[in-house]
Amino acid sequence: MIQQVIRFGNDMVIVFDEKGEQILEYQGHYDRVRDMILRDAPPTAKFIHAVFNLSGDGVPREEW
């Protein structure tokens, strides 16, 4: 069962079940998997946008 859905800035999507295992059939480009995920995800599923700032100097190791 879908528990967590993460959409990255490049529109790639990764999906995890309640055990933290990836669910490969739901993963891929957002436009391809969006409708299938919304159809099959339970109301308790968490949807996350992963935002990264790759243009800067990053963060110090101690803060990572």
C-alpha cells in the first residue's frame, strides 16, 4: 500500500510502502504516474515535494 510519495524538482516520483520499500510500478515521471498514484493511494498517504538548492555551496557537513 502506498504510504509516501515524493516528487522531485525534475518531476521524477518515488513511492514507498508502509515498510519503507520502494513500489516500482508507481515510480517514474510525474505526468506518467500521477493519475495512477492518486487513484490507488489511501487517504493516509503523505505527498511530499522534495526541493533542493543545488546552485549554492551546499551545507556544512555538521548540518547535513
